[in-house]
Amino acid sequence: MLPPSTPSKTTAAASSTAFAPGWRQFPFFDVVPIKDAHDLAESPHILRAASSISTVASSAYGLIVADMHGSVHVLSKEFEPISSWVAHIGGRVTHMVERRGYLVTLGEEDGVRYPLLKIWHLEKTDKNGTPTLLRSIKVQTSNRPHPVTSIALSAGLAFLAIGLGDGAVILYRHLDQSVLSGSASLTAIPKHRTVHESPTEPVTALGFREPTDETPATYLFIATTNRVLVYQTTGRGSGGVASEVHEAGAALGCAVMDWKAHDMVIACDEAIYICGAENRGSSYAYEGPKTSVHTHLNYLVIVSPPLTANAASASATIRNFAARNLGVNGTEVTKVTVFDLENKFVAHSEPFTEGVREVFSQWGNIYVLSNEGNLSCLQEKPTSTKLEMLYRRGYYVLALDVAKTQQMGKESVADIHRQYGDYLYAKPDYDAAMQQYLQTIGYVQPSYVIRKFLDAQRIHNLVTYLQELHSLGVANSDHTTLLLNTYTKLKDAARLDSFIKTEPTGYFEHAAYLAKRWSRHEDYLRIQIEDTANFNDALAYLRNLGPEATEHSLARYGRALVAALPDQTTQLLIEICTGGTDPLNSDSDTLPTPSKPTAAGSYLSYLALRGPATASAPAPPSPVSASDPPVPSSASSRTARQSDRGGTRREPTIEGSRAPSPPSTVRAVPPPVKRPSPRLYFANFIGHRDHLVVFLEAVALRRWGQSLDGPTRDNSVSSSLGGETSTSAVWNTLLELYLTLASAAGDGARAEALRDKALQLLRAAERLPYDPTHALILCAARSFTPGLVFLWERLGMHEDVLRFWMDQDRRGSAGAGVEVMRCLAQYGDATPQLYKLALRFFTSSPELMTRHTQDLAEVLRVIEERAIMPPLVVVQVLSRNEDWLLARIRTAHEQVHTDEQLTASYLDETAKKLKQVEELSDPDHPRLFHATQCSQCAGPLDLPSIHFMCNHSYHQRCLGDHDTECPLCVRAHGVIQEIRRNNERLADQHDLFLADVKEHGFRAVAAAFGRGVLNRPRIGDVAT
């Protein structure tokens, strides 16, 4: 026996095998003879005649045994027949394979030249217990019969491959569909296809590689006497020519699929090869002839041909057998070797003096049937026993590999690591032992490991273990305290810093203590805000930091603080950006010197954001409670030291009870403090717009003295306190907030107040430095019409104002047309081109021309008076809407026609009246009255009667006192006379007439003429 080669991914061309240290051998199996259930002195009855057994197959239903007489037996675990039947009459069964309760047999029968393929359903039996025969066909590829050498059936019954002695391989596709279709025809099997032919290379083994997530295709391995090939049966590229993956073949029975049905194992005389779907993989040096190869779980079982037993044998197993049995020298012995290829060791090796007929894996054991009919079982020892054997020999790494292969639980694997750690600790190899103990965290009590490493010499290993406890989240407070003590003892600042940054859940208090102890402001705030959500302590801690640290921390954690404590955080941000209630003192070049220093410092002096208080102004109370313990601040101390370098430090004081002495003016030593820009904190107020409004308004008022109603501070002050950029950004943001909050508020009083603020801000352009372009975009986006119009007017964009109202009028907005004419009246003198725009607007559609007839006339009048557009251009503009123009002309024509008809009717009526007057005034022309009824009572007219010239006749009794006037016509005559008298009175009121003429022109003159105002008074009327 030779050593194995190191597994490596090699190509098929790599035929040479490297030698490594010898295979490690272990007795992991016990050999137990199997006896008949009814005769304990003999082997099972059905296996006793081993020479008559043709083939054996494992299945989930029991061991399937076929004999030379064509019978098939299904055996129980006691090797008693469960069912037996004749599968091939007058012949023998050569090959069998079972999948999903279906048994495929290949055999020979008398009178049939070709091998027969039969498929049986083991779960469906007849009354005699014989399984149902589903299919039966001949395996015929040519005119000459050839023996079947191998068979392979896929796990899902989809593919069946048969190898023949002439080197041909036939493949049945979709076998499952045929078998499960329910067809009663025994020959209803899909037509086979020849996928490989090699007349000089008989096929020795076949095997399917089942699809996986990595390789979803199905492959067929084909082993011949000279080479190994792979044929792709499914997926892209299937149906092609089988490709060679190994240049050496295998003898009959010396090739098998591995236990995962992933690769094919080839047992050659010189070595064992693993062939994959693309090329040859690992190889293991194991020289010597092989009779057959089998798989059992993760093991590979190799049967060697008979060897002569003597003390000089090359095989250690044979030598040992000869040494134990002195009388067997010269006897032929067959060796069965069980390999664990994954972990590279021999699990068992057993000699058999009676030869080996069959080797099969069933019920979790390996069974060996000798040529004499004796059955032996190789039972694997319990895993605990195997591990103890490995422990005794110090093979802990191999024990871990075995545990992984056996898929042991995590707790069992951790126990192996513990024992391995104890083994290394005793050597002593503390570093390696600690690496093993780290693998036991969560399964072994930490105290078991900690007690081993409490000595000062092993404290570094202890730190490693404690850190791993914290990183995995299984440490308790005692472990944390111990870890801190080790850091302190080692004076390891780097690891201490790492612990602060990566503290595990549940130990934030310890980490916060360390961060505060070592003035790690950023880490302390991160713990309090991100981990423990202790926002009150974080905010109080921020108030005690220096300006630089506070500014940086608020820029990072301000958003979380605003979300948790919006009011308090907003106030702190205001103080940071303004320096308290009087920020301007810090920007003055000269400061008054107080006469008496006191212990009461200026408000927020610890932040160095303002100058000392004057004697006349008492200092406001400190925002930090007196009961709060002071927190050391490295940032504030650094700020103080930097200020000390500029000159003598002066403490801020306030005046006592005595009268103040005259202040003296001195030059300020420290430079003006530059406040952070408010823009740094805009992002902190996401989701808190109302607080952002408060923040911005307060900053603008306290820092620059700017407000919607207040006066404007000097520009030099604004520049020194943050620059015009920050100021403009503040007011731009405030405008956006006003409009956004107003839109969100709807139409209530609050929304109206916010819009008023926005308009007030826009109108304060001389005082508040906002960006007009930005404001214009905001107003347009929020549909803030008053703001848009104001900005357009401010920027001289009169045309945009006019276009806006035109667009509103086109949409039907009420009052928009009036605004259009107002804009023309207001801006038209300075910008005459607006009239052109208005003319094109009014004539753009018939609807607008109809709705704005008077406005169009006024625009045309102004254009004509000022000669803004040539008449031809005006006509062209008007002609754009031909339908409206034609309608107007048609209406005018109709009006003229109507007027002409009225005039003609008036002329006819006048002629009739004149003729009637002439007849009435002719004394020589008699007048005949033909009335027969009284116009008053409608009775027959009789004498005495009275006739009027208006052709009305009455009884004299019906007239009464009105015998001089016709009762029916006197009323109409009275109305006409009253109208004439009113017109004659208006003729003397010349001022009214002139005003009417100025307003309506010729229409007023024509109307006056029609009413007779311009007629000369009659002589009779004047005399009257």
C-alpha cells in the first residue's frame, strides 16, 4: 500500500501521481457475521448459495437479490424474503437498479436473442405479492445482440442509460413520463438514442450526475476500458458529443459514482481518480490491482483480488493476518478496504479467506458476501468511540474533520475544540490552545477558560478570549470588568480605544464610562445617542464641551437630538450660532474693563462664544445646573490654551453693590470669535420644519439683527458674523419654509398667516438679503401668486406679469381680465410692446374675443393713437381668427340690414301719419265713420253718438265728462307729450349734453337729434 497524493484540481493530462505520507489506518468498523434467523449456525438461507446469485441491489424497500434462474427476492433486515417472483423466465437477471419504488431489471430469457428491459412497480402487487410489471422491451441497437455491461438510472426516473459490450451507450429520455402515464401497453417506452459508440472500447460503468444549484444540468458519466467521458443530457449544450475527462479507463466494476452523485470514482491499479463533469479532479495514490469499488455513505469500499498470505506481503493487512494465523501461509486472501477520501485515511481493512462474491451497502452497514455464502457485516463504530481513538493518538484536527463529515452538532464540535485546547494547553502551546478555546464560546462555560489564563504571563491570551466574548455578545458585566482591568494592567490604549468603538449590546454603561473617563467625546456621544438613546445626558454633555467639539458633534448627532428633544436642541443650536443674547460684544475691537471681578462668569463663557459682561448688565444664570457634576472637556481646555497664547487672559465679571468706577477702554486681546454657519445644521431639522423656522428666525434676529418687522443692522456686522452667504441662505430657507408649511396647512388661518409672512419677507427686499431668483423659483413651485407678481414687478419683468394674468384668464380665473387691463394701464406707457402682446392674446380665440370685446377695442384704440403697430399688422393679427372676424362682419351686415328695414318701416309709418294729418287738416275732405259698436261698452252704436278722428266711436252716455278727448288715446298722447317736454328741458342743460358727447361721441349727438333736443323751438311753444 502506497501513500495518497495531495488532492488538487488537475487536468486530464496530469496522469502522474505524487506520493505523500502513508494512509493513516484506523479500526473504525467491527466485523460481525450474519446468521440465518432460523438457524444461527448458518448464514441466511437465501444467500447461502452464493454462486447462484447474479446481482444485488440496495433499495429503500429492502435488499434486492437476483439469482441465475431469473428470480428476484426482496429481503428484510433479517434477510428473510418479503416478496419473490420470477422476473425473467428461463434466464437470469444481469443488472438491477431501484428508484422511487420502481425496479428496473435487465436480463436474459430463453428464446430471446436480445436482452430484455423490464420495469416493475414494487408498491403495487397482485394477490400473490408479485410486483406489477409496467414495461417490457428488447434492448436492440443492431442486428447482432450484445451483452449489457452496465446500467444507470437517474434519481427522478427521467433518464435511463444502458452500456453494451460493443461500446455503445443508449439513453432513454423522459422515462418517468412513460412509466407514470398509466398506459397499459408494456412497450410504451420512449425510443432510445445512441449517445456514444466505441467498438473497440466496451463500456464498463455508467453514472448520472444529478443537477445542483451550481450546475443545474444533468450529466452522464461513461467509463470504458480506455477512458472516461461525460455526456450532457440536459441544459444548454446538451445532445452533443461526449467529451473525454480522463485518458485512462476502468475495468468492469472498478468505477462508481461518489456518495453525493457528483463525481465518478475510477479505481485503477496505480491510483484512485476522481473525475468531474469538466475534467479530472483529485487523485489518491493506492497501488495494486482492484476487483471492484463501491460506495457506502462517505466511504469508498475497494475489493482487491486474492493475494497469497505470508509475512512478506506488501500489504500490512495481509502481513498482520499471516502473523495472527500462523497456519494460513500460502492461502489466498481477498482484502476489503474502506477509505474516507474526504479526510484521507483508511477507516478499516479486512481480509477474507473465502473470497468476495458481493459487497453492498444497506441499512447503514457494509455487507460482504463470500464465495462460500457466508455473510459478514462491517458495522461502523459509534462516533464517540472513533473520536476517542483519534484523541488517544493526538489526531484532533482529523477528529474535527470527521465531525464535519459526520455532520455532528455544534455542541459536539465545540467539545472537540475544548479537548484539543486542553491538549495544546498541556504541551504548553498557549496561543494555539486559545485559538481552540475561542471556538468553544457559547458552549463551554467561560470560567473554564478564564481560570487557565489568569496568570500574568498568559494575560494577552486572556484579553483575546474576553474580546471575543464581547464581540459575540455573550459576555456579562464581570467579563467586562475583567477586560477593563486587563487593559489597565497592560496599559494598552489602542485596544482600549478599539473596545470603546466596538462595545457590544448590554455593556454601554461600561463603554460610556471609559469614553467619559478618557475624554472621548465622540465615542461618548455615539454611545449615549446611537446605542442607549440617552438624549438628555448627551445634550447636557454637549453643553459642557468646547466650541470646536460642540460644533462637530452637533453637525453629526444634531438630527437625532432634534428628533428626540426638539425644543432643547433647537435652543442649544441657537446659542451655538449666536453666542447667547448679545453676540455683538465678541466682535467689538474695544471692550470696557470692569472695576471689580467676581466669581459669576458671563453666560456661556465656557463655550467662549461672547465677550465679558459689562458692569451695568447682570449676567444671566448659567444653563447648566449647579447640581450637575462637571465633565472634563479636552476640547474646551484646548480652546482656552489657544486663547491664552494671544495675550493676557481677562476673566468676565459683573458689578457689585458699589457704584461703578469709570470704565477704561483697552484693546481686546483675543480675536473675534467666528460663529459656525447656520447652514451646517439645516439637515438636522429634517421632519421638524416648525423648529427650523424658530431656529432661523432666532439666528437672524440675534446674530444679524434682522427680522420681518425689525430694523436692519450694519452690513459690516453681518459680514463679521457669518457673511452674506449665510444670511441669504437663512432667508431663502425661511421663505421656502413659510410657503411649504402654508401648503401643508391648507386654507386655515395659520396658512394665511404664513403666506402673509412670505409676502412680507419678499417686500422687505431692501432690509432682508434673500436671493430674488431663488425666491422666484420657490413662489412658482408653490403657486404663490402674490409673491410671483411682486417679484416680477420688482425685477421689471412686466411681460411675465401680463403673461401670468393672461394665462389665468385663459383658464377662466375670475378677475384675471381686469388684471390684464390694469397691467396695460400701469406698465403700458413704459413698455408699449405689452399692447402687442395683449392684442395677440385677445385675438387668440373666438371665446376671448367675445368675452373681451370692449377690452379689445380699447387696446386697438391705444395702438392706433400711439402708432404702436402699423394698421396692416393689426389687420393681420385680427385676421388670425377668421371665423370670429367673419362672424363679426356677418353680425354687422345683419345689423345694417335690420336698421335699413327699421328705417323703411319708420318712413312708411311717417308717410302714413303725414297723409292722415293732411286729410284731417283739409276742411273740404269729408270723413266717413263706419263704426257700429261703442269703443267703451262694445254695445250697438245708436244716437246720440260721438265720433273722434282717431276712428274711435262712443255713446254719448259712455263718455261722461270726457267728451273732448278719446278715452282710449288720451293716455298715449299724454306719455308722448311728457317725453317731449323732458327733451325740451334737457335741451337747455348743455353741460350734460357735452359730457355725454365726450363719453359717447357721435352716438350721443345722434341720440339727442332723435329726441329733438337739437330742434329749434316752435313759435307757439315759445309764446306759451
